[in-house]
Amino acid sequence: MANADLKIILEQVRAGKLSIEQALENAMVSQVGAPVIARLDLDRKRRCGFPEVILAEGKTVEWLTGVVNNLVESGQDTFVTRLGKEQTEKLQQLYPKGEFDLIGRTCLIKNSTSTALSGYVPVLTAGTGDLPVAYEAVSTIQALGVQSKLIADVGVAGLHRLLGQQENFLNADAIVVAAGMDGALPSVVGGLVDCPVIAVPTSIGYGTAFNGLAPLLTMLNACSANVTVVNIDGGFKAGYCAALISKRLNRERI
């Protein structure tokens, strides 16, 4: 650990901002082989509208909590995605007031006081197997300050289910649609609305679904001109982009 980094940690302990246990965890981050440890982008909120988001996958519990502690101590909202069981349990101990989504595997630790949500981005799923990806999208949208609603199990195998939910998505700023198997739902939704539809292929399916490759190709070939596509199981990316669209629209309406 560089002397400058150690000095910051010690100063935080002296100021009462870090406990001795948290300081030890922060110090351990550099000892587990973190790549020059996380260089947190504390200016990202000013540039991009939301603080840096932490991907939990691939990080040890100690590495993750060290990064989270540093971001929280900077006074910014902290959003974590793809949490594992042990990581979640540790963060729940450290931040009991955090907003944890166990299905979507996310956590939001708020430092801001604003709780009002604006705009509207619903998240649709073709089936219930797509729910983990959909919940990740919903949590992301709400973390960015936009209203969201989950509309699950409205796939094309029973088209009446989708048509029966039109009042819940026709006036949206943008729509996220998660689907596996044949991945046909986003194109159908796109033909019903006048807003961007962000399609998320999921790795649900068997055989020639190829872990999400088949729905990905279907969505890339969607006939509806308002459909765009993110990566397989990319609930976070879809939710983030949809929320940015909504925030820009609502800023222009004011």
C-alpha cells in the first residue's frame, strides 16, 4: 500500500469516519492483489450524472468492502451489482440501512437525501426465469432516481397477457424487455409503443438457445425500429441507459 493511501485511511480513523475493523479491511485490499487497487472515479457523478457503480463479481469480500467503504466515505450514493451470498451478508452487517435486492443481487447505499422518483421506465419479462435480470434492471433504474414497474411473464406464447398490460407501459419514457428462448418479445413490444425499447437477451433456454446467443441474434434482427439491444443478461446496462433516457426527457420537460 502506498504511503499516501495509508495516510488517508489513518486520517479517517482519527476523524471517526472509519472503525479500526474497516480500516484493516481497506488496508487488506491492496494485499489481495487488487490491480493497483480500485482507482475510484469520484468525479463521475458530475460528468455522467451518477457515481461509479461497483461490480461485485470477481472481488473478494475484503476487496469489495474496502471499495464500498471508500465510496461511501466520499459522500456519494453507492450502488453495487452482481453480489454473491457472502458479499451480501457482509454488506448487510456493515450497512443495515442499505437497500438490498436479493433476486437482482444489488445493493444501494444512499448518502443523498432525495427520495422522490421521476419519469417512468417499466421492465417487462417474457417469463419468470428472466426475473433475476429484470430485478437488476429495476433496481438500477430506481437507483438513478427514476420510477419503474416490473411486468413479468408476458411472453409471446400467450400474447393476451402482454395486451392486457398495455396501460402499464404505453406511456413510458423507455422500456426494458428481458427475454430468453426465442427472444421475440422486444420486437412485439416495439410495435406497440413510441419510445425506445431496450432488449435484454437472457441465458434462459436450452439446446439451440446457446445460453442467450439465440435471443441475442433475434433481438439484433428485430423488425421494430425502436428496439436496441444490450449484452446477454445485461440488466444493469439496460436499466442504466433507459434511466438516462428518462432523466433527459424529464429534464427537457421542466
